[in-house]
Amino acid sequence: MGNKYVDATALTIAIIGAINWGLIGLFRFDLVAFIFGDMSWLSRVVYTIVGICGLYLISFYMKLFDKGETR
């Protein structure tokens, strides 16, 4: 924790995942499935990486509370 490159990469991947979920919710268009195939092994890897990045970003809450930035 604390590596700004890992933090930035995880945040970028999570944002891309959030955009994909927005497309699914608004237009029923799954960009990952469109690019890599519907639940192919490659699309499952992409979904897994996005999920791991989301779990990693939970650590950002700990950083906020450690610094006292709870406003």
C-alpha cells in the first residue's frame, strides 16, 4: 500500500469497469463482452482484474481515516 503507480492503475481499471457497468445499465451494452466475447476466458480475466482492483481500492478508505480526512 502506498505505491502511487499501483494506486493509479487500480483506480483507472476500476473506473473503466464502472463505465462498463454504466453502459450495461443504460444501454444493455457490455463493452467487455463485445470486445473479448461473451464470457470467454479473456473476458473472465478482465472481469476478475476489475474486481480485484475494486477490492484493492477499499484500502483507500483506510488511508482517508488514517490521515483524518473524514469530512
